[in-house]
Amino acid sequence: IIHRDLKCDNIFITGPTGSVKIGDLGLATLKRASFAKSVIGTPEFMAPEMYEEHYDESVDVYAFGMCMLEMATSEYPYSECQNAAQIYRKVTCGIKPASFEKVHDPEIKEIIGECICKNKEERYEIKDLLSHAFFAEDTGVRVELAEEDHGRKPAIALRLWVEDPKKLKGKPKDNGAIEFTFDLEKETPDGVAQEMIESGFFHESDVKIVAKSIRDRVALIQWRRERIWPALQPPEQRDPGSPDKARGPPAPLQVQVTYHAQAGPPESEEPEADQHLLP
């Protein structure tokens, strides 16, 4: 099923249970073929290919990204536009809403950016969102990039946030982060997690939680390297052809512990009602 009009106005939370429901399926359609057609929906949440009348379920991923953008900023996407024609020009040119730059959380901004890519082949798939660490059960541990990844080196800089101070063995009871490097070719999440346990950063009982947090982030980075970076590189650089294969054993894990105070979330404002419909 392709919803085709997914937006915050059509997402409901039941009062007694807090369950989240998607409503207003009046524009939904069954995906009987490899693609669907018909220009229909709300312009601010419509993927570029919907205007070409040749699309699939990835349009709902695009709309989901716009929903996250509205929730993160309390602004309707493309609120800077005066009419549907202006929205159409920006969407079809791949210009993100102005409110995208107001998203301060790097992980949320990353997810939104991957959902609202102009080219559907570069967007997250539904399975990618379902397995993303951001939507996983809150374990008090999360991993993010410490430096921007350009997809060229096997070693990446990661930052492991410990939101539950009780998980930091022998460390001050404060929100802390452990910065470390991870070699995509030599190391494994389980091995790095075990090294952290042996180094006295965590209790033995938390090894699986730490390993899963690293594994989820590494899987996302590898996904980006396989699907995003090759398309951004010049043709002459797309074949890695690296002759450097004679590498020694993995270097000892090097970590740096930093502590940061986390500010509370900003107060949200009431979003404007949806006033745009295609004729």
C-alpha cells in the first residue's frame, strides 16, 4: 500500500494508550504494478517523482522525512513559498525546505536528509529506517560520527554517547561520550565492545548493548558508502583499486572520554494547518 498523502495532519495519537495511528487513507492505493501513477497529495510532502506520475512506495519515505522535519522545527515544510508552483520548482530542483537548516540534532538531520533526497535511489528504504539505531529501543547508549565521513578511509571516527551514567564503570555520574576510531576492514563491533569492557569503560553485562550500538552505526555508514559516495565521486575515482592490502594487525583501541551537558529540547510551536491542495 502506498499512502500518497502522509503528513503530520494524518498521524494520530490515541489518548488512552498513546498508540500512533496513520489515518486519512482516502488517497492510498495498492501497489499492483512496479510503479503507481496519478499526481495527487499535498505539495509540501510530495516527492519529485510524483509529479512525473511514475513512483513507488519510496514517496512515503520522502513524506516521512518531511513529517520528521515538521516535528523537529515546528514549521510546515516550504513555508517560505507563497504557492504550490513555488513548491513545485524547489522540489523538482532538489532544493530542501529552508527549515532543514534549523534542525540542530545531527542524527535527526541526517535521517531527514536521507529521506528527502531528490533521487529515490539515494533515499533510505523502509527496511533501513526500521533497522536504524535512532528508532531502536532506548538502551542509554548511542553511537554517532565524530567527524564527517568522506568514504575514502577505512578508519572512521565515532563518538559513543552514554546517556545512562550508571553504565560508565568507574566514571563520574554525568552524561559522557567516548570517542574512538573504528577500522571497517580490520575490526568488528563485538571486538571493539569487548575491548571497551576490558579497558574498564563498561560493565561486562553491557557488552551486547554497546556492540549493537556500534553495529547499527557501522551498518549505516557502510550503506552510505555503497549507495551515496560512489555517485558523488568523479568517474576516474570510482574504482578504488587500492594496492595497499598488506596491513598488519589492528592497532589497540584508542578512546577519549569527554563529558557534555545536554540542554533540554526547545519548546515546540503549534504548526500551521495544511492549506495547500493540488487542483
